[in-house]
Amino acid sequence: MRPKFPEREVLRLFYKLDQLKVIELQPGNRVRLLVSRHFSWRAGGPVQRYIHHKLLREFTSSHFVGSQEEFFFHGAAFVLALRPWNYSGFKQFER
């Protein structure tokens, strides 16, 4: 189930993204993406550091034993981990 955001909050966030030139906010609150759909985060940059320090640590903090969970480790080059999961940092947006 997708969380529902108040329209005012969505427009505030759209405005910020428009100012950052990530999107172009168009009439009727339509959005045009201004960055490539195939971009990657800067290696070692702030987004990658955040993902490594917060999200990955939380995601892998417990054993993968549930019926919908799997954890595979193959050598030192490949890790695949699956589980239904919602990052705790997004709890404030749940309705």
C-alpha cells in the first residue's frame, strides 16, 4: 500500500526539486524529469555513504529466516538479499 501525502506537501517537495533542476514543474502540477533515467550516484558521494551507513545496516541487521526472506553470499563479489522491508526513516510519511 502506498502512503498518501497531502497535496500541499507534495507541491512543496516538487518545488524544491524544481529549484534543484531535478524536475521541471509544469502547469497543472505536471512534472518533467530533467535528469537521465539512467544516472548513477557518485562513487563515495553523500548518497552512497548514506545508503551504506543507514539503509544497508538496517536492512541486514537481522537474520533472513522468514518465509519471504532469502540471503545468498557467493564469494566476495556477489550478495543478494531479499525481504519485504520499509526503511524506518520513511515512517514519518506513513499514513
